[in-house]
Amino acid sequence: MPEHLSEYGSGWGAAISMMLFWLLLIAASVLLGKFIWSSSIFQVHEHEKTALDILKERYARGEIGRDEFTQKKRDLGG
């Protein structure tokens, strides 16, 4: 086999190998970034509702009347 053909073939093999390497490196970086970003460390947690918040929501929806709301609010110390 002529010498220049073997060099040409190995050049393509190296180029394909390098492209695969970079594609795998980029894909791994993206997956790692998605994993880290979606972890609970970086997520902003919505504040937990207090009993008074729930009571106000029930009153706003009309589930309880004014008297019951006032009494329960007093019981909660709010």
C-alpha cells in the first residue's frame, strides 16, 4: 500500500476520534450541569404555609365565615 494512503487514513481516524472525544466531553458536561442545577441545593424553595396563611386562604375561598375566621385567628394568636 502506498505510504500517502496510510497517512490519509490515519488522519481521518484521528479526526473522527477527536470529534467523538469532544462530543462526549460536551455531552457529559451538559448532563453534569443539568444534574447539578436540578439538585435541591440550587432550587429556591417556596416558603411553607403557616396555619394563618391557610386560614386566610379558606376565608378568601368562602369555606369559613367571618366569625369562624376571627375566632380561629384569635386562637392562633394572629
